[in-house]
Amino acid sequence: MSDPYAEPHDFSHLEGGEDEQAADIVRDVVLWYSTQLASEHRSGVPDEERIEELKAGRQAALADQAQLVNADPQEAAQIAAVYAARLRELNES
């Protein structure tokens, strides 16, 4: 199975407004954190500090995702840019 996070995502081809693109990239970051949490929980000796860091990152992304509901196009574009950079960073770590 290929890793969907192996390369940065380009959302320029997606139809819809900035809000949809932002929602997609934030959702990808939430999924990255969820996948990492599941992996950590399945490990023989889970690292509780890493679990807490992952939970905090996921919770922050979920909070930003909730804010997208009321975001104007400029705010949505800014959130999308921040999360695209974050996803690239997470994938490189």
C-alpha cells in the first residue's frame, strides 16, 4: 500500500473555493495525526509523551477545521497554506 503522505499534495486542481481546499488539507493533517496515534498505540511499548504530542496536534487541527465554517476566502487560503506546509513538515519528519 502506498503512503498517501509520501509527497506534498497539490490542491490547485480541485474545484471549489478556498474553503473546500482548506478543509481538504486540514482533514489530511488530522488523518496524519490519527494514523500516527493508531500506530503508536499498536507499538509494543507506546511512547506516552509522543501520544500526548500527537493528540495535541490533532486537537489543534480539529479546532482549526471547525473555524473554517465561518472563514472568509482569505482566511481559508491562509489556513490552507499553513496546513499544506505543516503536512510537508510532518511527512519529512
